Amino acid sequence: MIGKAVIVSDGILETESDLTPQQFLLAHGDGVYTSALLTSEEAVVDWELHKQRLIRGMEVLNQGESRPFEPLLAALKFKGDSLSGFVSGHVTPAAKSALGAFYGAATGNSGGGNGGAAAAAGPQPPRPHAMLVIAVCPHRPPPAPAQAHAHAPTPSAPAEQQPCTGCAATGQTQQPTPSQLPPPSSVPAARVAVYCKAVQPPPYGPGHAAQAAVMGRPRSLAAAKACSWVAERRRLEAAKPPDVAEVLLSDSGGGILEGLVTNFHVVVAAAAGAGTPAASEAPAPPSPPHLAPPAAVQAGAPAGPDFRGLALQVCAPDSGAALPGVAQCRLLQAAAALGLRVELRPPRAAERAAWQEALLTNCIRRVQPLSRVFCPPGNEWGFVPWEWAPPLPPGPQAPAAPGPGPGPGPVTAALREQLLRLEEHTPWQELR
């Protein structure tokens, strides 16, 4: 992370924030969120998929006992609107406001972007990549008058420092009875908060493969990208071994579900005589409804290298055991485009001898190859420690030459190249 963050929360702009993304999300603990990458060309990667993720997250959270987004849904229904309309009418403008301030601060142009002032100043240095984090929290009813003094913010506190009344970080909240709810037309929209900060994605290429440690149990809610996960995962982040880029979560049988902030995939060698179809004959994997690829991508013909005899294993996005990822959705599309067979099941530690490559995906890292996956002592399941590294190619091995260390394998490299082709880049001024 580099520089200061720009935050927009309920229309209040702060341009010099020192908050980390984790601190920002902890302040919105009862909401849902998504994290998108901004390219150096000031374009948001896969904006439509991120909008779908927010909508799905609100729907999933509202299926819980407290139904936190019910007042919002009632208000939208009263107006003949939908969550999609709410995202376009409230979330998108907040994101554009934050991005305008972010790029304006980067150029000294209060209008943001590459405006006339920037053009007059001559060639500009390359833009940094940036991360865009959007949180949507349910509004909570105001406290009863007799209790208002115990919860009201101090009048002298700056507006941007007032606690988010849509957050439940300090404990459980009570839902009002129907008779206590105001008329639907008067219910305010859910709280929308946006965070934007320059970021340097991990380097990719020879010498830049990472390590991952299998340490944790599954998250409590995997169907939605809930802000509460940020607090839930802190114990594992604190226990992460040195030089480890990601902590992985597994089920009781050793199936690796996902990482704390990534999806985990392995490339496996199909068992001899198992009747594995040629890659071009394998069906394309389904996508979760809220991350469905365009029809043109689903119908794409296999192309590129021949990966017959290999398969990509990953926990099924619609299994409820791991959070479906936007970058994961693109990777599965890439696999289909390459004709690579996909097995939608958690990679199992007991089968690691068949792993040829391992990789992580998320929206900031995109594709990150792994040179080591291991299960350390003290893991939450009490598993016997184990370790995996990519197998050496067949034949005599020459002594290791000085230079870059492990890099992406051939399948990982092909998947990343195809993923980058499939991404949709939307200039931030054109967000809808």
C-alpha cells in the first residue's frame, strides 16, 4: 500500500485518510463489500461482476435471522425499484465521487482524471494501480429517545469520524417490529462507503512464485463477501508464518477450500486409465448466477496449447463452502477457452502427489503462482504437517544455476494470459 486513501462515506469526502482497507471494513462490520482493481489507465476491472457480487451479498445476508436489508428492500419495492437499481443509483455515484477525488489528488486537478489542466501541463507520469473497496451497510433504526444520549455521537467530533450507525461491530442489534418501521418511502438508502488507495499488485514472473500455508477452518459465511470476515480472519493473519503470502482454509477431510482473501486452484495430472476426456471434450464449468460470464464467452471454442491429461481443480463456486471470486470466475472462463478440463471439488492434501501446479486468484493479485504449499504444526484441525512443491521435469537435472527462482508453470501462465484477455476494463468516468 502506498500513499493516502480517499474515502467517501454517505456523501462525506476524506482525501487524506491513513486507514488501511482492513480498518475501513472493520468500521462497516455488518455489511457486504467488494474489492476491485483499477488499472494504470484509470479503468475498473470487471465492474459489472463487482456490482453483481454486492447485490448477491445483500441478498444472502438478508436470508439470515436478522434480515438486515429488509427495510431497504421494502423501500425499493414501494418505489418499484430493485437492488440493481439501488447499486446503479447509489453505489456507482459514490464510487465515481471517490475516484474523481483520488485521481484529482494525484494530478492536482480537482476535477479528477485527465482533464484540461493535466493536458496543459504536458505528459504525465504513469498512474499507479489502485484498489477500490465498496461497502454497503444496512441502516439501523435510531435508538429510542430514552437511550439516545448513550449512542449519539459527540457534537464536537468531525463528521467523518462519527461512527457508522449501520455497523454492528460492538454487538448484536435488534430489528424493529413492523409497527415500529417508518413508511417504506421514508426509509433512507443503506449506507454506502467507498475506499480508494494506490496499490502495487504482487510482481509476476520467474522468481516471484509465493508460498501458502494450510492453517484454518472454513469461514462462517462463505456465500457472501461479508465485512464481518475481516474481523473473523484476524487470528489467522496474526499466526501466518514468515514469508507466507496467504493462509488457506480446509475442511475436516483435508480438502482445501480457499484462502483468506483468495481462491485456491491446482493443476493435476489425470490418473492413467481413468478415462479422462481430451481437454477439448470437457464441458465448460458452470458459473454462480451472480458471476455468470457473457454468453459469447461461455460459447468460446477451445484454443491454444494442448492440455489433455491435465485438469484444474478448485472448490465449486456455488458449493457454499468457499466464497465465489470475480477473478476465479474469469479463470474458469479462461480454462474453458483453453479447453482445460475443470474439476469443481476442493483439492485434497492426500492427493497432492498428483498436483503439477498450484495458484491463487483474487482481484488485486489476478493470478499468483505458488512454489510451496504446506501445512504447519499448530494448524486449527491438528493435521499432521505436510509440504508440497512443484515436481521437477523428467530427465537428468542440471545443477541449479544462479538467477530467478521458481515462476509460473505452463498452465498457470496460459490461464493468466487468457484471463487478462477476458477481463472487461471500464474507464471510471463511464461506470454505470
